[in-house]
Amino acid sequence: MKKKILIIGYGSIGKKHANIIKNYFKNYYLYILTSQKITNLPNIKSLEKIKDINPDFIIISSETHKHYKHLSFLEKNFENKNILVEKPLFDKKINFKINKNKVFIAYNLRFHPILKFLKKEISNKEIWSTNINCASYLPDWRLNRDYRKTYSANKKKGGGVVLDLSHEIDYLIWLFGDIKKISKNINKISNLKINSEDYLSILGKTDRNIYFNLSLNYYSLLSKREVIIDGKNFSLYADLINNFCIIKKGNKISKKNFKIKNLNATYKDQLDSFLNKKKSHICSYNEGIKVMNLIKKIKS
């Protein structure tokens, strides 16, 4: 018997999940919860109607400030459901325990071939420091949409680089360990017409005694997504946009290229892990809470 998937929220990310499911995971019944008028998929308009569907898998892709409302409804009314929550988990630190269902956080960048490579490459190495830099231009994020009217521009709706670019916070912890100490600089400094922060810089140290420097912004006209790692007898540079790594060990330099057409492949691999219960890379609820704890420290 075909299992059922419900997507809550049908914005750009909800549509992305739906398209990937329709194209690659056809052995499922797909439903959408949205206030939009759609005719191409079965859809419902309210949370209460979820009980009529009784889905096996649920993807929460609503606006970040609605995640708690939707997740708490599911935890109260269902058991033994597999739930994938779009990143970040919440728009602020919330003490909420999951007891009845299995919840994962959609940090799809963990499925990027370079990050999977780094996870394995540095596992047994002595690392001294890492520099992580992510820069982009918010008005280019969503084609045919006024960036000023998106949730990214609105602090109350969970906008700002800290939440929008929390991928970097997640894989900082995933690769290098729990954060023990930070100093920070967070602000709105560009001429973008938004009321959320567009700049973050934090310095700190992990529980593995690794020093880090993390820089995020979304006003740069030069896009970057890069990781630099230095340790005993090696240095590594990773470019997650142009998909290559340069590794120097002693006097030897090597370059490794990675084949990835676009980030949709990471969403597909993430859905494969979620639907087929492969937990090797997917972000757990407890790991998502660690990200939220660090976000709280940054924003406080």
C-alpha cells in the first residue's frame, strides 16, 4: 500500500519538496496543506483536516514563525509519525520536547558532496581552526518576488542572516563540535530595505578545542560559500559554489572536483534519507535544538 506524505505550507520550499517527490518518489500519495488555490494536487485548508488524511510522513515548510504552532499540533494529535521541519527549527529558542513522533530538521546542505567529504576527511585529524564564510545578495534569492515582501526581510517572521543562513551554524557544529565560547557582532549595516539583520560575525571555540571564525551576510554582490580548515600537517579550502576542494599536506597540493548540478540534488538525497529512514547525515531534533541554543546566544 502506498504511504502518504503531507506538506504543510506551499511557498517556494514547499513547492520544491512537492516537485522532487512527484518526480523521484512516485510510490507515495502526496497532499498539501495550504490556503492557496491549487488544482494539481490534493489539498486541505486546516490543521484539523490532517486527521482525515492520517499521513505517514509530514514536511513542515511553512514560515519559520509558524513552525512551533504546526509541530505542537502534530505532537499533540499524532503518534509515530516521521516529521521533517524546514530549517531553522523555530524563529526563537523554545523549550519543546518531542515524545510521540520522530522529528528531523531539513539542513539539506549536509547532503552536499563536499560537506560529506569533509565529515569523513577530517574525522581523525588534529584540527586547529576553521574559517566559514557565506555571502550572497538577498534580492537575487527569489526570482520574480520583491525581496522586501519576503519573510527574510521581516524580523518578526524569522528573517535575518542568523536564521536564514543557519546552515552554516548547523554544519559548524556537525563538523567541528559543540560550541563552548563565542564573541559576536550582529547588525543591519547595508542599504537593503529590510528590518532584519544582514551581517553576522562570530569567533569562538568548540568542545574539541577548535577555534572558528564564522561570517554571514546577504548584501554582497559577490557570492561565496567557503570553508577553510587548518590543522596538523594539512590545510584545506572548500568552495561549495564552484564545487571543489584544495588540500595541502606537507609540500603536496591536490585538487578534488565534485559533480553536482545544483542544490536540488541535496534536497532529493535528504528526502531519500527521510522517507527511507536512513539517518546517517540527516539532522536530528536534538541537533536542531543545539543550533537554536547557539542562535539564542547570538541574538541575546
